[in-house]
Amino acid sequence: MKTSRRQKRTGQPAAESRRAFMRQAALGGAGAAAALGAGRTAFAAEEDIKPITIPAEFEAAKGATLPAVDFPMSGAQVFARACKEEGVKALFTCPGNYDVVHAIADTGIPTYSGRHEGSLCHAADAFCRATGEVAAASGTEGPGFTDMICAISCANSARSPVLVLASNKTIFAEDTEQGIQDQYQQPLTEGIRKYGKRLITPARTWEYAGYAFRQLKSGVPKPVHIDFPAEISRARFNDATEVEYFFDKTKYRTETKPHPDPRAIDRAVELLRNAERPIIVSSNGVLYSRAWEALRALAERAQIPVVESGAMKGQFPADHELSADAAPQALLSADVVLLVGQYCMPTQGEFAFGPDARYIRIDPDAEDIGRNLPIELGIVSDERAALEALAAEMPRQRHEAWVAEVAAARAAFEAENEEYYQTGLGYTDAVHPAVIARELAQFIHHGNLPADRTTILQGGYGIARYTRRYLRAHRPAQIVNGAYQYGAIGPDVGYTIGVSAAVRHGIGAQADYEGHPVIAITGDAGFGYTAMEVETLSKYRFPAVIVVYNNNAWGTWSGQRDNTIGLPVHLFQENLRYDKLGEALGAHGEYVTRADEMRPALERAYQVALDESRPSVINVQAKKEFWLRDQYAPGFLGKVEPGVMSYYH
């Protein structure tokens, strides 16, 4: 009999592993007693390890009475009061910028802390995408703030109204290197924000809050960056007379929206009426202007198909007969394209419309109309106002042949997906991405759950080339498009925090789905960046199911397959147990190695979310060679934009 290292060291029999004991315990009393055996004392010592628990302070905080936010106040409290009155829906942070963070939390704005400022800023971005509302993210001085830079860039590309807050060096210490961690912040966010300001005059704190919210709540949304020297956040105001421009928000900004020029509406009606194959592209602005009902009214009145792009999907339901979201082959036929709220404009050739297609663009920013893509007509307007005006003026029309062409393209696309799935089932040594994607779609949309219930964080790189083809959005912001435009690899677990918070509280577009579990998809490369945030999901008891596509490599590896020296740069250890990492952080774990295990794992994880309000990590074992078309067809897939596959624009 082989002697263990423990036996050699102590002379005692080795204790049974926890797993071995639990296997025996499941057999009943006799089996459990046998499992204890002579090693019982040592085993008991190992079992004295305390379980993962949530500190009692979390529950105490929930039941605590909020303090009154009134004069006398600090500068941080003045700004926090503005955030509350302006309807900031959540704050995502790490410890730091204490005065501002605690002042905001004291107003009752839900406040979440995590492991890395970048991940939490990604959470704020995803919260905005999922709700259409403003969220804040906070970091401390230099290190915490610079951790947020990638997330600010992602939010800027996605046109998300994220309020970025950070403490900073004191005004007194300007032009010195006094202390540590301090740096000039504003130059670092130039080009990745809509507005930024380093506050230097305490009495103007409320006034500059007005500057911030005018930018966040008008026109095309983007991040706003405010940094707080200590002289601002710790300033003291005895009463309102000491605060400049201390007016109600109705006095420092307007809720009115730009409306379209009637002549432009007439011209748009003429173009659409004379088109044989018109199509509408619905993007971010439809969510932020709450224009989905007006969009549907116009589409149905004139029988115009709709295809989606953007950082969130579902403003036009995928199961509608006019949805062209899963009909990529039909796009080339469109002759007039109405772009609605397409804030991130493609250049010529990036959208799959033909070279002779004519474009109408609705956008609140006149300066952007005509950029990247030549237009036939530009309409400067709030998206909802323009769509309502078009629906009112548009005569009823029928485009039966065009709708039939879209339906045929949709059927061809679904048939191709089914072919990929059947091919994937034939690979039995690992789980193919087509199998993962189809099983997810069947579970979310075609099983026991209502098709519109589950909010989806669509992340990952290579795996997303498959899951985007199969997953559908049936209501506004049902799908949050993680990699949109900036294409960062790694934010997905951070994004999941933001989506989970949005759904938990039923904010904005998630109002009718409050409290339901969410499902997130990511790859093993991306999971590595933000995996510690599984602990954040666990401590807040967010019911999120994270599916990790584990193919043992970066998505870039296939391009280096013949590079013997450089190839290891793109590879990981194989068969890593991300599910065990999830368990160690308080989540439920599943390890899937065969196609027939995928659906049961999803069912168990979803049930944990329902019963325990706890996250899960489903680690799905694939292999890197699935990206090689010559060995494992269909290989790494391409994409067509706009539509279900889109994430560039």
C-alpha cells in the first residue's frame, strides 16, 4: 500500500478527502460510518474550516435608517443630493473616494463594491445599457481612477451615460508630488468622455453637478468625469446661501426634446413610400428615448422590416414577423434604410446593405449626421418624437414580397444554425460552441421559461460568434451586447454585476422583470480578467448564471498555429476548473464535458439562482481546435451587421 506524505510526516493514516466522505455519506449511515474510519480525528480537524458566509453587516445595512441629507452639509453631501434628485439609479465602486461614496450611499442610492474599480465601472456601463438610466462609478485618486480607463472607453464607445467620479490630489498640492497616488485625471479622459471637470471652487459644487447632468441627460449620452479634491468634498456649508446656483433641476436643465422639422418628415415619408424594400435599423437611441412603441407602430403601419444594432437588443421583438434581425441574406436587397438612434456610425461597407441603398438618419446631434456614411436625408430629432411623427404621417402600405424575402432569409439562417448544431453534436471529445449556443437558446426561449423573461449578458469573443446567432431578444434590453464597438475582452463578469443589479431592482427597461435570474456568456480568456467579481455576485446574492466557454486558449491562437515559438503566448493550461474557482468564491459550480450535460447543468444552475439567489459558474470544456475550419467545420465564424450577429456598430 502506498504511503502518503501525511503518513510519512505524522505516522497517522491519511484523512479521507471531503469529496470521498460526501460520496460515502450519500450511501447512508453505514457508509458514512465506514468512511470515517481510523482517520476520523484528522478528518474532523480539516472539517473545522469555516464555511463561506456573508457578514452580518450586510443585513444590518439594509435595515438601517437613512440619515437626513440637509444643511449643514459637506461638499460631498451637496453633490450626493444632486445625484439623488437627478435619479442616479446605482453606484458601483471599490473602497476609496470615501467622502463622495458614503454621501451617495447615505441618500439611499443602491451602492455596490467589488474587487477592482475597472470591473465596477464596467458594471455601471452595463447597468446603463440594460436600463437606459444613469449610473455612477467611483475610484480613488490615481490607481483606482486609472483602473477605470478601459471601462470608461467601453462606455464611451457604447454611448452609455456613466457618471465617473474620483477623488484626487488637493488643490493645495497642485504642481507637487506630495504624498502618493495623486495625478491629473482630466487629460486621461479626453476623447473618451462627453464632459469632464476638476472641481476647484467649493461653492460651485451644485452648479457643476448641473453641468454634469445636462450632459448626461440630453443629446447623445456618453460618460461624464468629475474629480474631487479634498477641499471640495470636505467643504462645509451651513445653509443654501453658501452654495452658488442652488436651484432645483427644473431651473438648470430642461426635459424638452428636439422635434423634427415637418419638411424633413414629409421628405422621409416620400422616400419610404416610394421604396420597394425599405428597412429600419434600430439602435441605442431607441432605448434611451423610450421609442420602442413608436418604432413598432411605424413598422406595422407601413409594413417595413426592422433590424437591430447597438449595445443592447430587443427594442423590436425578434419573434415579430417584420423582424429582419436573423435574416442577413436579405439586407443586401434593401433600397432605403432608415437609421434610428445609430450613434456609432459604420463606414461604407461595414453594414451589409447594397452600394445603391439610400439612407435616412434620425439623430439628436446635427453635427454627426453625414459622418462616415453619405445620407439622402438627415432628421435632427429625438428618436421617439421623429418616429411618432413618421407613424402619424405615413400612409398604410404593404410590402408583401419584401416581407416574404425577409422570411425566407430568416428560415435559411435558422436552417444553417441547425446544421451547425448537428455538426457540433458529432464532436464528442469536447463541447462544441454550436451546442452551447443552441442549448442556451432552447433553455431561455423554448423551454419552460417565458421567452422574454431572462436578461442576457452577451459576452465572449469566439463563443459569441455562435451564441449571437442563436439567442434572441423579445423585449427592450433583453440582450446587453458586451463587446460592442470597443471590443474589450474581459469585462463580462463586471457587466454581469451591472445587469444583475438592474434586474434585481427592476430599473428602467427591466421594470417588468424584477428579481429574475440573468444569464451571462463569456470565454475563458475574458473570465480570467474579472473572475474575482464572482465573489461580488455572491456577496450581494445576485442570481446570475455565468457560462464559461473553456477552450484552453485566447481566441487569437489560430492565427499563430504555425508559429512554433510564439504560439505559447496564446495558450493557457488545459482543462482548468473555473467552476471550482466559482465555488471557492461562494458560487455554485458545474463542469460540463459532454453535450448531453449542458441542459441539465443549466437547469440546476438556474434552480440555484431561484432557490438561493446565488450565482453559478458553468465551466463548459471545449478545445481550441474548434476554431480550425479545415479540421472542425464550421470553425471560427464570421459575422454580418446589422442584426443578431452585430457588435461593431
